[in-house]
Amino acid sequence: MTFTKPKLSFWQIINMNVGFFGIQYSFGLQQTAINPLYTFLHARPEELPLLNLAGPMTGLLIQPLIGAMSDKTWHPRWGRRKPYFLIGAILCSFTLFSFPFSRSLWMAAGLLWILDAANNTAMEPYRAFIADKLPEKQRAMGFLTQSFFTGLGITLANLSLGFFKNIITGESITSDGRSGIPYWVFGSFFVGAICSIVSVVWSVSTTPEIPPTPEELAELRAKKSGFFASMKEIISAIGDMPRIMWLLALVYLFQWYAMFCYWQFVSLSIAQSIFHTTPDGNAELYEQAVVWAGKVNGFYNIVTFISAFGLVWLARKISAKHVHILCLLMAGIGLLIFPHIAQKELLFIPMIGFGIAWASMMGVPYIMVVGSIPKERYGVYMGIINMMIVIPMILQTTTFGFIYHWLLADKPTNAIAFAGMLLLLAASATVLIKREKMEKSQTIPAASGVGH
């Protein structure tokens, strides 16, 4: 007999995704605060890509592994995915609290490895959690509700930088006696530490998981668990991967290389084009540039959580593939314009398209592929999708320092324009996904009520 998943109310779907808010608040700090924090600790611009290697490397190693492990997990009290949410959130909160106390560049870089490992442990099972809990007709709403909380969490993280700068003064001292991290940065990280654990505990306590049937439980217990069994499952799943996921990997190659370029160099670009300074120049002007980068990033994430609700409707009208193409085009054009803007208030205009594209990136690809993968492999395939994200990021961290110096003349504004061109290439690659090959998996079901 086939088990029919119960339909959840709008507020039940909100409750199950509240934990994603805390995870994404932390991710927002990584987008906007980590690279300026590195520069406060006197990192050179060409060092930033390598200093960000933690994110893609931990994603590559941890997300598919956690996904495969969670597929084989079941505890009568804690469930299948929720133990990983909690472990990740606890580690994330501890690391966020510790981060601003970094007194050296390599201390900060080491904490980023722990933070990214924790975020990946919590975030990967969340994608599978949606597929586990929701019937097919509500998956679009579930995945794009995560886009809503992505935008909200990152927005508040970015705006918190400006808020605390206005009320907290002073700065720490590095291990070599030089000025270090401003105290206003501490406030944003402390709030992130609280949000991470509180939001995940809320979702865990309000949302029960669906227990496996006796047959599924017997099969689950018969499977081998552990590191090597999980690695074998990952390799097997890659071999069985549907064609749509291989095509999506090409899109992601350009898309996520570009996003890493943007996050690393947006504050430096604003410092160059708007404030005409560098981290080694006027310290007060550079701090203003960091705050404005937070405002710009906060704005595009506001656009994200507003527009995410409309993407389900639009995808039903013109298909998920064409929605993603349109969004990538808007983002690419926006980043080509961004470095040429000389008035800081006008920086928000190109971020409108960028914010809509970010909503698409965080939700639409998952809707497109979830119908093509077996439910018993939701966790491992969501982890493999993340591998498609982090491999371009690893390429970026290991190659972009060379590109930045030799091809882009060490100019942050050129780095942003380069990211814009890559997003246009990602849009072109999306065209290669043939509609007849992905029609079943890209169908966007109608969502009841308000949803993503």
C-alpha cells in the first residue's frame, strides 16, 4: 500500500523552515563580514580567494557524506534529519561567538573551516527534509519557502553590520599589536550565534518527522552504515545520476564561480568605485564601504524574500528552465553595470535583478530535479547537488588569485564585471537543458495559499 503524505498548512511549512533562517543568517555573515574581517586582520586582496577555501572544501566533503548518512539514520525520538540540524547549529553558534575574537588572520581562517563544516552539517539535511515531509504538490512551496528564509536571514545579517557600527565604537588589537577587528563587528556575530541555535530548536520542536514503515525500517537496518558505506553510496549515486543533474552541473560551473567572485570583492569594489580607497588607505572610508556592501547585500536579499513568492507562479507559466535563464540574465547585466556606478544610492538598482536571481538559485534547481530522484536517496542526491556548487567554488579559490592579478589588473571592479560575464554564460548553459529531457522533473505544482 502506498503511503500518502499529509498535506501541511502554510504555517506548518513556515515552522519547519524557521531553522533555515538561522543557518542563512550565518551564511549572510560569511558573504558580507568574513572578507572585510580578513582585511581588518591585514589580508591582501589577492589572498582572499584562498582564505575562502573552507566553504567549498567542507561543502564538497561534508554535505554528500551527511546526506548519505542521514538517509540511513532513524531514531524514534530524534528522527532522521533533525539530529544533524542540532549538531550543526550547536557548532555554528559556538564558532560565531568565537569568530570576532580572532587576533590573527590564520585564527580567523581556521574558525571559518569549523563554521563552514557546521553550516554544511545543518543545511544539507534541510533540503532532504522538505522532500521527506511534503507531498509532491507542496514541494515547490517548501523549497521556495527556504528561499524566503534565505533572503530574510541574510538581509538581517547584512543590515546588522550598519546597525552595530552606529552604536559600538573601538577596535581589538591583533597578535602583532596592530589595530584589528572593530568592536561593532562583534554584535553581528553574537546575534548570529543566538539565531542559529534558537531557530533550529524551534523547527526541531515544532515539526515531527515521518517515521519509516516497518518495511522501510527493516531495509534501513539491513543497509551498512558508517563512513565507507556512505562513500560507496555517494559513488553509486553519481553513477546513477539523471541527465538533468549533469546538465545542471554545467550551469553551476559558471554560476557559483561568479557568486564567489561577487561575495569576495563587493566591499573592495564599492571602496574603489564609490569611496576611492583601499583597505590600506583611509580606514574610516573603507569601513563605510564595508557597511555599504552590507546594505547592498541586505537589499538584494530583501528582493529575494519578496520575489521568491512569485517564482512559483512564474515557473508554472513559462517553465522553471526559462525562469532561471531570465533570472541569470538580470543578475549578469546587473553586475556588469555595478562597477561603473559612482553614486552609492544607485548601487541598489542593479541589485534588484541580482536579488531575484538569488531567489531562483536557492530554490528553482531543487524543484527541477527532485522529481527525478528516488526518495530513499533524497539525502545523498541533495548532497551531490551541493558538490556541483562547491567544485566551482574550489576552482575559484585556487585560480582566481592568478586571474585577478594577471587578467583583471588587481582591480576589484574588474572582478565584479568578470562575475557578471560568468552569469551570462550560466544563462547560456541553461539553454542547453532540453525541455523534453526534463519535463517531468521541472513541473511546478500549484501551491495552496501563500508560498514559494
